Amino acid sequence: MGKILIVYGSTTGNTEHVAEVIGGVLQKAGNEVVLKNVTDAGVSELGDGYDLTLLGVSTWGDEEIEFQEDFEPFYQDMDNAQLQDKKVALFGCGDSSYQYFCGAVIELRTKVDTLGANVINEPLLIDGDPSVARSEIEEWAEEVGRAV
Ligand SMILES: Cc1cc2nc3c(=O)[nH]c(=O)nc-3n(C[C@H](O)[C@H](O)[C@H](O)COP(=O)(O)O)c2cc1C
């Protein structure tokens, strides 16, 4: 059992929903979960006193990859994140009809790798409406929870 931080950026509520489902599973497993919209979070909190840090973001843009708008400044600031050797897992919502499916999560992966984080699971990428992917989300969260 551990202390887990989940930070998400979400415009229409899809990634927020996924974050809430993940948080619920991890809490039920006995962890202390802090769930934050990225608008209420600072980069200095990442990994700080947490056994696991989860980051969730949706992808926007069309011709090029754009991060969900609230997450974009946070992402730019992440070069200062102290994530060396910290356990991290990533998730996000997108739509595979776009050229770069969940491109923001893929870019985020590169960033946390560069920071020396220990990415514990393959990122969870949700295609379309997350409410129909509930069991996939729960299974992923259970797997992630086993690494805490
Ligand atoms: C204008 C627009 C651009 C989008 N661009 C992408 C994209 O490049 N890649 C992708 O995977 N999804 C793309 N999407 C789909 C969103 O990421 C998807 O609707 C997601 O569920 C939104 O999550 P949120 O409510 O958490 O922000 C786009 C959606 C819109 C409306």
C-alpha cells in the first residue's frame, strides 16, 4: 500500500473520468490517492513523497500533436520535475481516426523517460468514449497498483 498522485488534464471530461476510475481502484486496494486536475497541480509535486505518480492527458490538434490545453504549460514546465527513479504510469484519451492517436501521451512518455523516471506499465490509451472501456481501465489500474 502506498501514496499515489494522479494528475490529469481533460477538456470534455473523458480523461477526468478515466482518472477517477483508476483512482477508485487504487483506493479500494488500500492506497492513499491524491487526485488532481492539472490546473491545481504544480510540477514540484511530481514524485515528491509519492510511491507512484500517474499522469493523464488527452490529445488535441489535427495536423500536429497538441496537449490538452491546461496540461500544455505543465508539460513545458516538466523539465524541472524531479522524477529520477520515481515510479510513473501514463494514460490518456484520444481518437484513432486522428493521425496521431494519443500523441500527447506518447510525447509525455518520451519526456518522463528523459527525466529518468521508472515507467512501470505500458501507457493506457483509450480510444473514444471511456465509459465503454471501464473493465480495461480497471484491469490496467489493478496492474499498476501491484507495482506500488
Ligand atoms: C479538434 C479535436 C482534435 C483532436 N485531435 C486528436 C488527436 O490528434 N489525436 C487523438 O488521439 N485524439 C484527438 N482528439 C480526440 C480527443 O482527444 C478525445 O475526444 C478525448 O476523449 C478528449 O478527452 P478529454 O475530454 O479528456 O479532453 C481530438 C478531438 C478534437 C475535438
